[in-house]
Amino acid sequence: MLHITADVTQVREEFGLDARKSLLFSAIRLDSYPYVAPLIARTGTEHLLLVRQQEQGNALSAGVPKDRMRFYAPWVTIDPRIIADTPAAESLTHLVGELADGGPVTLAADVVYAHQLALSGSVELVVSDQEPTPVTAYEVDPADVLATFAGWRETGVRTASRLIADVPHLSGLTEEFTSRKDSRFAELKKLAAERSLDAVLLAATPNFTEATGRARPDGAVALWLSGPERLVVLLPEGSDALPGASAGEFPSVGAAVRALAPGARTGVEEEWISVGLARELTREGAELVPVTTALAHWRDIRDHEDLAFQVVAARASVFAIEEALAWAEEGLDAGRSFSELDINAVYLDKIAEFRTAHAIPFGIEPYFTNLHSSNRMLFPGPPVDHPVDHETTCVQLDAGVRIVFDGVDVATSDMARSLPRTEAAKEAYRFFFDVVREGIIGQIRPGAVCEDVHEGTLRYLAPHLERMVAIGMLGTDADFNTEYRKRNVGHLMGKQESFANELRPGYKHVLQIGSYGAAEIPWRYGNVAIGTEDLWYIGRDRTYVLSRR
């Protein structure tokens, strides 16, 4: 029998891998990192680590032996040589089917519920239960939550207004800052009504903090009750109590939901909760409705309400990233050598410098960091102790920061710059700035459809592909348009990078005044990995590039 577990302690002890530190997408997907985390598959003869192929370079860099890994979800690349010697199953479902070879599959209680949903019907599943954890319920007044965010936003508006007062290309943007408009509960009510939900269980950190205005204690969940429009936090036994009176004690989360919810239909984050919690809820009579994407959209469409924080995040990012790469370029030009970790240290110092220099009265912390030299790998990934010297062909720094109040993320950023060292890479990099700012952001206006922006980007690129081939930045061994349609050229942005609303085929979200996001062209070919990415905002009169110095 094939047994699958997601136990992070076992992954660390058996394979030496800390997914949250070593894998890029586990850091980016704040509301769904259990969904992209590696799994351990135990067969009768071996233990294998199941890894999404986009993390192949990171897992190998962390020292995981290649023969002990199996990859799934093929990574999209315009250079097929990068993955030519590494097969990847079409999906986790296909990979598990191959490993099970017709036999049953046991899912440990810690495996994310989305995997159970995907595997159901394709293999015989045996799903494990979790030990129930007693919880105490505390009522949270939505009015108090709104007041908390309003106070933070007043500080954000003052800070961002001061920060961009002398930035000509952002002139007029301060008029769109707000501290009082807040639609979080109105939109949550709408989400629940559209899906006929009696309750929404908010366990993923970005959703918990958005609903409660509080940092999320380990194991805590929030429960939005649709009928009475109540908000309740369920704290595990042993947690510090919340202010106010208890709304009851229960032997488990499932029992609390049964007792408090006015009906059975319960929205759950299938890419966050475990199969153990899902079984606990269903045993107590809950009818589970997956809402991970719906909740991500709930956050995305309200990003303009936190515009002031988004602006601070964008300005901090562009300063820190460009200054770190300028330091690296100066060092290389002077004949010095250093490591990726040295560049990262400068980047972190520059974040702190930005906060101090501009007297920012709230936290600015790293969100994720993709920093690697092309001669180490073309896969995206966090920095390691690898030399950057005269042999380095390019350094890519694609990173974001979090704006934090009292442990609550109120905004994030995501942008990229590169340090090309070959003439071909320098020419391509200059061109990609045109693609991002003219070819992508030039299309972004009220009424634009996400998938149409992607198609327009391919049209913008088409006349230039021959030149990319001529300078060795593209080959003819892959159908460029076919491959690039498999990935996005940007996404909405807010409390994290959006995986619900992307600029890619099949995504039909219509952009409006107030939409905030990133436009990007990642280009990995031959011996060069280039990242070019800017943050944009659709204003009432024009679209702003927030991450342009």
C-alpha cells in the first residue's frame, strides 16, 4: 500500500528540506502553501519525496538526492533543455496513480484536503482521522475589526502621501487613497450568499487576518456565520485567551461549527485545511464547499482600499532591489566576487534603510525572495551560498515585501529586476522593460480582460522573436506561443500574489478602476535567467507604474 504524508518534521528530518525556507512557492502562497508543499510517499521498498517541478532547482540546491524525488506538474519553460533529463508527471494525481500501481493509497491526516478531492475517483483512498483538539469560541465584533483597519489606514495614507509627494509620475495618486471605505464584510456576505453558505471557515492566515484584524495564533480559525452575520474565533486549548467573554467551549473545531453554524453548508479553504479536519467537519454533519479561489478573489477585488500600503510596499521594493543589484554590479565591475547570500544581505539592509530614511511607522518585512545567478540554475529560487563572479551571466532578483501592523499583513509587493552580464542578455533586458511597460501595462485599463492582456502581450512580442533567436536568447526547438500560453504575464496583487486572477489564458476577470497587480516577463534561456516585473494600479485617470523610481 502507498502511504502519503505531508509531515513537515519528517520532510526536514528525512530529506533535510525546510519547505518554507528552501522552496519559493511555499513562501509565496500564503493562503495555500500546504497545497504546494512536498509530500513523502512510502511504498513497500522506498521513501520518495513528491515535488512540483517548479521547485526542482531548489530541492536539489537544498541537497535532496535526485533519485529520491519524483516530480509532477511540469514546469513551463521556453528552453526545453532545462528539464530534458527530468521527467515530470502531468499532475500529482497521475504521479500517485503510477506509484500506487492499482493498489490503495493511504492519506495521512496532515495531507491537504485539495489532494483528497483531486485523487478521489482515480485511486482507492484510505483517509486518516486527526485527534480532536478542544477549542474555545470568542465572539469578535465586526465593527471593532473595521475600526482597527480604519486606524491603520489613516496612518498608511499619511505615510504614503508624504512618501510620493515629490514623485512626478505618481502625481495625483494620493487623491485615490482612502481610510474609511471598507467592503470586507459586505463582500464576504455576498460570497456566502452566492454559494448558499451557512458558514465560512477561515483558517488560512491571510483570510483569518483579513476577517479579524488580528494575528493568527497557531491552529486558530475564524468562523463567519451567514444567518446572524456573526464572526467567531476558535482558539485551540492552551492558547492565550482573546479579549471579551467566551462564546462556548467545544471538544473540536468540527463540534464548534456544528453547534454555531445555522446550517450544514460550510465554505472551507481546500488548499489549506487538512484531510483530518475535513473528516472531522463532515462527521459532525458539515457539507463542505471549497472556496479557496473565491476567498482569494474576495481579497483581490478590495486591494484599492489598501492602496496607500500597496504604494509603500512598491516603493520599498524598487529601492531595495535596485540598490542591491547596483551594489552587485559595482562589485563585479571592480573585479570582486561574493555570493548570492551577500546580495541578499544587502537587499535586506536596504529594506531597513528605506524604512528608517522615510520614518515608516509600521513594519516592512520580506515576503519572498527569488535571487539566483544564472550559472547556478535557471529555475527560480531563494539565494544560497553560490559565488557571483566574472563567470556569472546574470543575476535575477524577484522579490516582495509585506507591510505589517501588529502581526497582520495589510499589503505585499512583487517585482523583479536583473543584472545581465552578457551583451545579448543586456539587449534582451532592455527590450523586456518595453514589453512590461508598453506591451503589458500599456493594455491595462478599465474593462480589460485578464486573458486578453496575455494575448495582446504575445502579439507585442511576435515581431521581436526573430531578434531574440539571432542573439541567442531564444531557440527554435519549442513553439514559443504554445509554451508561453501555459504561464501568466502578471497577476493581481494584494495580501499576496494572486493565483485567482492572473493575466493568462482562461482567466476572464475584468480589470476595473482600483485593480492593482504586477506585470512580468520571466525569460530563462541558455545561460541566462532574466526577470522583469513592475507593479501597476488602475487609477481614475490613468494607469500608474508604482515600482518605477
